[in-house]
Amino acid sequence: MARPMFVVGNWKMYKTAREATDYIEDLIPLVEGSKANIFLSVPFTSIAPAAQYAKDTNIAIGAQNMNDAREGAFTGEIAGLMLKEAGAAFVILGHSERRHVFGETNALIHRKVLRALQDDLQPILCVGETLKEREAGKTEKILKEQIFTALDGVPKEDADSLILAYEPVWAIGTGKTATDRFIQEAHAFIRSCLSELFGKKKADEIPILYGGSVKPENAGEIAALKDVDGVLVGGASLDPKTFAEIARASGRQAGETTRETSAKTSAKKKAAASSASEKKKKAVSPKSRQRKSTKPRTEKKE
């Protein structure tokens, strides 16, 4: 099925509020009309001005992290409701840097996902293995643990709000990119985990993004993979022109998917119409046959 395409920029701890608004001003004309959904995950201090500048455009502004509590005596933390009021539409949760630099556990990330959904923020849940785990053949084990723990107790109806991002830790900021085959296999496995949690139909609708040294040169190829629905971009998102190039490359894949789906739908409709027409031609009512067979012959007089 055709899923929407997402291009998400994660600025990390870069750009002041002034730099953020200058960036967005430059980006708007570059991504106007993009077939991909453009998301920018900016520092907390830039959310409000960035959201104001991006208002009435195709750019959504979000955050890079949040606390799992509604409010409380947690010095230095920020709540989901605060992000929402500032203008954030989504929040990245479980990013590898939060897991491996700040020691966030699967259990904590689970609580954050539930809180984000409660506070009407779209969570982008990041999952991925380290190089050591990959070399030990534990990729699927790690992914399953991260996904099942983080999404435990998420109601099926809330699955529509989820976005997942697969980010192999060994490929982030290293210049290394996983092979297309490896990326597709990992994404297919993630979708199978979602199927176990929410059912196949719902799992097929959840976007899964790839993050790991995404550049304009490889974005289109990655976005074209069957189970990849966009990209999570780190360093390459800091320049509006480079980020726009990535959006265009990914957007082309979104356009091709849309055209392909429309063509298949159109072909199915034509086939169904043709089949119905043939049946109509062949179908002769019993009364019609009876009238034809019982109609008296008129003999020509000599």
C-alpha cells in the first residue's frame, strides 16, 4: 500500500532561534510543493519562533526529546504540554544519543511514548543496534526488545500516530551507510514486529524511516526501498539547500509511489468494468429466451 513519505531533519544542539528562522525562510521556497512531508526537529528554544515562521507552509516543527511526566519538580526538563503550546507537532524519542550518551532505558522511552500520545504529540520512535550488537548477530533481538518495550500498552487506535525510525548506531555520523539489502531487511523485520503488536493491516500503515548518514546522493535510493517511508537526517539537515535536495530526492519516490498506486487502482477499475460489461452481454434473462423460443413463426403465403 502507498504510505506517506517523510523527510525529518534533526538539528541536535545546533542553531539559535535567529539562525532557525533564517534557515526556515531560506527553506520554504526550496521545498514548496514537495510530495514528502517535511519535518524539522529543532532545539527547545527555537520551537516557538520556528513554528511561527513555518505557519501555513508544508513544514512541521517538532522537538528532540521530552520528559515522561506531565509536570513536576524536574530541574532542566521539559514537558510535552510545554512543547505543544510552543508549537511542536511531533517529538523524537529514543534517539541513539539519548540511549547511549544519556543512558535512557527502554522502560523510560516507553513512558515517554505514552506521554507524547496523551499530550497529542506525534512520537517518532528511534530504534537501532550498535556495531558490537550487529557483529554479534543481535540486530533483530535488539530491535524487538526496543519496539515491544516502547510500544507496550499503546492502544491500537493510537498506532495511526506512530512513526518509527531505524538508525543503526554504527552508521550515524560516521559516513557509513548500510547496504540497501540490509536496510530493507531491517525495516521488514520492524514491520513484522509492528504486525505482532497491532495486526498486519495497521502495521502496513505505519511509516518507518531510515536514519544513518543520509545525504542527497543516497536519499532517493534509500527512499525507494519497499519498507522505507522516508529518512531521518542529522548533519545534512543543517544546510537548507542540502536538506531540500534530500527532500526532492525522497519526494520523487513519493510521487512515483502515488502514480504507481493510482495506475494500479485505475487498471483494477477498468478490469472490473470490462468484466461487468462482458457478463452483461452474456446474460440473457429466462423471459427473453422464453419469448424468443415461443414466438410463433409466420409462414409466407404461396
